[in-house]
Amino acid sequence: DRGGQGKPAGRSIGRSADTKWKILDKSESKLGVAQSDLYQMQAYADRYGVSELVLIYPSQSGLKRAYELDYLGEGKAHLTILSVDVAKPEPAIGYFKSLLA
């Protein structure tokens, strides 16, 4: 029950992740992450009180495995942009297990 607005009553969501099948651009200030994707993550952070956000993209030449950003919405959230080699997903699986520990 959300009482009409705000966070779900009695629930806390620590992390939220979303996958994208898009090309990033390391020369762009936000790596070419679409503004709509950032708005979506901000909505998760603001609506559900999520403090750790992860956007997951397929790996691309020249990208690091992860980029860490402080992200401001109603509350401050931390955004990780993660690059995953879809042919060898084991390191990413280990990363997600560490988030859940």
C-alpha cells in the first residue's frame, strides 16, 4: 500500500538495476547514456528510496568495466554504469552476487 503516493509502505529497496541494449560513447560526458534512461533511474531512486542504481550495457571496445557516478534526485543516489561481456558474463554474475551479500 502506497497510500496514494511515495514509497511502498514497510518496504525498502536498496538497489535497482536495469539492462539496456544500446551503444555507449566514451567521448560523451554521460557516456552517451540516454537522458530518458537517467530519468527512469531517477524515478526509481526518488519513488522507492533506492540509493544504489546500476545501468547495465553490453561491453564495447574502449569502455572500462564500470563507471561510478554520484547522481542527484530527491535524495542522493549512486549510479554505476556497468559494461558486461555478454559472451563471458561470469564476472558480472560475481559482481551482482557481491551486491546481494
